[in-house]
Amino acid sequence: MAQGKEGDKVREEFLAEAQELIETLSRDLLLLDESQRRGQRSAETLNDLFRGVHTLKGLSGMFGFERLGRLSHLLEDLLENLRLGRIDLSQPVLDVLFEGVEGFARLLAEAGETGEPTKVDIDGFADRMRTLARVKAPTHNVLEDFELDPNMLGVLTEYEEHRLRTSLEEGFSVFRLRVRLALDVIDTALDQLKERVKAIAEILTYLPSMDGTGGDAIEIEMLLATRKTESELRSALGRPDAALSLVLRRASGAPRTSIKAPSQAPQRRLKSSAPVPAASSALQRTAEAGPGSDHSLRSLTSVVRVDIRKLDNLMNVVGELGTVRAALGRFVEKLRTGVDQTLWNEAHRIQRAFSRHLSEVQEGVLDIRMVPLAQLFDKVAVIVRQVAREQKKEVRLLITGADTEVDKLIAEELADPMMHIVRNAIDHGVEIPDARTGVGKPNVATLAINAYQKGNHVVIELSDDGRGIDTALIREAAVRKGILTEHAASDLSRDELLGVVFLPGFSTATTVTELSGRGVGMDVVKTNITRLGGAVELDSEVGVGTKVTITLPITLAIISALLFEVRGRLLAIPLAVVQEALRMPRDAVRTVEGREVLTLRGTTLPLCRLGEHFGFSEPGEAAPRDLYVVVISVGNKRLGLCVDRLSGQQDIVIKGLGRSLSQVHGVSGATDLGDQRLVLVLDAASIIEEVLLGRSSPLALGGLQ
């Protein structure tokens, strides 16, 4: 049994490590794709990809995942040929690389049993790779045309020799740099030198020069490729003592340089620029340190990988402590008049200290759960490239605010809605290049994603500059599919017609494709985002483009809630959606077009009487002389909730209602206040949608309490 538990733990460690590697590979592939489009050098990105695939191959073999290891081996061969210039980097080759990384993700899902088994045709992938990856015929060796030191050429790796040859063929200037570094600061000084050089040149190789080695210093020799001048390079180096010389082209008729390794033993390298397996390099460093060295065995990183389920459990415990804190506060207040003042002061001091430390723990646990949206946006970028190529459209993706943080679970749940929105934008919104140029637009469309924090919410805006949405077509499609009657459709405003896009079964497509036409896209977006306590809004203009705005809470774990009473029932609503709460006379309410509204600081605020909305009271039932109005806001929509009495605020943990009550609209869950009282937590986004669209809740809450 112990072995089984240990095996499961090791398996989870492998899956987590492999998942991180695959996500990194996806990001690097996107960088490589962008570099290829711009005609920029991509040697470092290719190296990163090669190292990542090489590591994944090693891990797969170590833990017995044969198919994952086989696919890794195929991609490693392809990347090796790219690194060494044996094949050219092209869009078809990039397509194969993206297909391979997607295969990694599917195989990993199978290994983790996170979904249905997915068939990955590795043999078919290998055939496609061999078709594209035809090795180029060898050409003239440009190294023979330049005055290069045979000793240095003799110790170059195959990859370094390729980078040197490519740099010369592409017209880069190659400089030979010599600099002396003190042995007691060799590591720091060398790292600083490399950082300065990388900003202006590519380091083709570096190694110690045996000629310049002394007792307390060592001479480092580098080959640099750059398009900058010698003076610009000297300025960037910031070392007057550095010897810098340009590698010159050999004079006509002069003896050519032999690139065969010299007979003498090669110089010992400081560090190879070729990829080295992580385990081997670590063992090598340990061995070189020797038994008498002060080499440290401490980890190089302070990061700890934690299962999100453990954080969920910890959050639940912290949430329960929050209810204990509230109960303790009420108990201390009850003691105020019944015990000695000194004893009460001591109890009050303990209660305040407990509350302060618990708040710090809550903030710490919430901070651990937060992840940048960049993790999600990287996946979206892959989808954008894939769909655009399938549709033969040119799309440029602009991302801002990728460092905005949300709860890890919210980021995961947001993946499917984002995918649907992006697919719809490219399939329905973005025109083909010829159509765009025909109306005066650039042939490359722009899809922009912007994220930012707004109070306790995160706002994500996805906009395109495509054809936009014609509300007349929405009205026609809704009537044709039987979603709306002709009379009902004619009465809808422009914003209400745009909201029809989110109804189940709606689609303006007349044919079904792999991407659209089934009417199962935007309603999924609305359902998933509403379930997260968020809201989604749509704005569009024909010929200009479309913008989808998603508003979500930063976290769903522990929230501050406002408590209030409605017809004797205590309810809660997240404080993050509450703009204000005020007391108003009953005669301040007026009716406009059959809807109760209130004029608040010059603006009209629609009202919702919660008692009637949820079936707690009958329409027309006598209301108090004065009423309390809780003004809530989600996105750009506001609503006033009429309640009987305000009961304060409290930090709560929301618990789900279960499947049997999942169809109750307007309620996101329930919470325990710590004094044996269970309180329903209202879903602000759902209530706003139901009230403003004139739909009542399908299941009244009167029988739940």
C-alpha cells in the first residue's frame, strides 16, 4: 500500500513537471513563430525548445511513458536539424512543431487520466515530419574564406560551428574578444560580461585562452556576431582593457583555413553552449567541486510546487476559522456586561489578535492561489494561430495586462470561454485578406486582449477589427430558429438584440462547420462565466469590429459579504458587487414602462424587490414605510435591490448547493455564519440579467428556507 501511495506521488510529480515543460514549449514556439514572421534570428529560442524537448524525453523514459518519449524523440531530431541549419525554418515546419506540442498535451492528458483517451497518431506524425524535413545539400563552407584561428575552430561544437558559418553567410560582423578576469570573481564577472554582450551581439562561443592564464587571473576568449560597429560594441562592453578584433575576409589567393581539429589536446571549455541534460550537468558540477570544496547542495530555487487540492482544503479550514472569528466576536460582546471589566478587556484583546492574525493567513493563502493571466493567454495565442491558419486569415494578436492575477481555479475555468470567443472572433468576425483590403482595412486583422484589475474584480476585454455584428441578422436568425417571435424580436433594443447571441441554440451561421454553426458557443461562454460569479457583455458596430467584456471576481475562495433581511430571511451578497446601500422613502419609487425605478444622483436606477422576485412575498403585499436599497453593479449594469433591513458584513466561504438545486437562478451557494445559521448567497450577475431582461427565476426560493 505504501508503495502504491509513493508511486502515485511520483506520478503526480512527473505530470506536474511535464505540464510545465509543455506550457513552456508552447510559449517558445509562439516566440519562434513571431521571429520567423519578422525575419529575425531565433537561435536562442531554438536552443530553448531543443532543451525542453530533450528534458521531456528523458523524463518520459525515466517514468515509463513510452509514447510520450517516442514523440519527444521525433521532435528532438527535427529541432536538432533546425539548430544545425540542415533544414530551413518555414511555416509548414512550424505547423509540425505546433502539432507535436499539441500531441504532448493529449498524451499527458491520457497519462493523467484527466479525460477520455485520445488517439495520437505518432506514425502519421513521423511521416509528415519526414516529408517536410528534407535535409539541405551541403554548400560551400564560408569559414574557409575568413582568417579564423585553427585552434579555436578545432574546439567548436557542431552547433557553434554552424552558428559561426550562418552568421558569416548572413553578413554579420564576427569579432574576437579577449578579456582578463580575476579568478576570485570569475563567475560574477563572466555573467555580467555575457549580459552586456547579449544585448548587442550573439555569443557564438567562449572559452579560456591558455596563453593568458596567470596565477590570479584567466583570459576569456569569445567569438561574437553582430551588426553593430566596433565602437558600438566597445561602448556596450564597458571594459577598456578588452581586446577586440574583427575577423577579416581572407585575401584572394591566400591559404585557406583548415577546420579540422588541431592535433594538440583541445582547450578545456568553461561552459558549452550546446544543451546538456540537467542531471548530467548537475552531477558534473558536484564532482568538480570535490570533497573538500564549499560547494552548496541547497536548491537554486525557492519555489515549491503545491497541489491545488491541498490549497482548497487549506482555504476551507481558513474559511471555517473565519466563521469562528465572527462567533467569537459575538460571544465577547455578550460578555461585556456580565463579567469583570478587566476580564472582558483581556478577552477582547485576544479576540482582536486572533482576528488580525487570521486576516494575515487569509491574505497569504489567497496570494498563493493567484496566478498571472499570462498562463491562460499563452494558450489562447496558440489557438489564435491554429484557427487563423485553418481559416486562411491573417491575424495579429496583441496582449496587454498579462501580469494581472486571478485565482488559479478561475483561470482554469476561463479557458473554455476564452477559446469559444477567440474562435468566433476569427471565424465570424475577421474577414479574409482580400475582403479587408476591399473595404480599406489592412489585410492583417487585429485581435486584442486587454486585462486589468477593477476593485475586487478582473476585467478582460477581447476585441477585433472585423466585420462586426449586424443586429438585423440577429433578429432574423432568432425568428428563423424559433428562439423569438417576430413581435418579441421587433420590440428588442440594440443591446437586447446583442444579448440574444448568448441564448442557447442561437447562431447566425447557415452551415455547420468544424468551428461554428451548431449554436453551442456563446451560450457556453455565458453559462461558465455566470457560474463563476461574473458577467459578459457584448458591443459591436458593423464594419468596425466587436468587443466582448468579461468581468470576474478575483477569487471565489473567501469573500466579504453584505448581510440583509428580506421578509424575515437573512441573505448575503458579495461586497465586491455592492456600490452602496441607502435608505429611501417609499414614495421615491416611481414606475417607468412597467418597471420600478429610482432617481439616484441624476441617474435612473432600476429596482428589484427581492421578496417578490424569489417568492418570499406576494405582489402588492404591504411594504414598510421606508425601504433599504442595496445598489449592485456588474460590468456596466446597475440594479437596486429592495431589502427590509441591513445586518452588517462578514467574511464568508461559499459552499455549493449541489446538483438538486443547481437550477436555482440568482443563488451562487450558501454559507455558515458560525452561529448555526445557514444563509443563501445571491448571484448578482444572474439577478441583474433576469431583472433587466424581464425574466423571472425558474425556481422560487420560498420553499428553501
